[in-house]
Amino acid sequence: MQAYCVKCRTKREMKDAKAITMKNAKPATQGTCPVCGTKMFRIGKS
């Protein structure tokens, strides 16, 4: 799944992506950037 990396300023394929639920009960996907290692989020159903 692709997500926007804030540090690299590009869309990249997420590494170790997993489905989570945010505090406001909305679904999201969380992973890490394969280049810089920053946390990435994609809000919405995964």
C-alpha cells in the first residue's frame, strides 16, 4: 500500500503495514518508510 512520506516528500510503498484504529475510532494503516524509516499513516479502510 502506498502512503505519503513527510520526510522524503514523496509517495512510497509502506513497509510493515498493519491495520490500526485511531483514537476517534476511524480505521487507518500504519507502516514505515523503506528509505528513511519514518512512520507513515494512511487514513481510511485498508
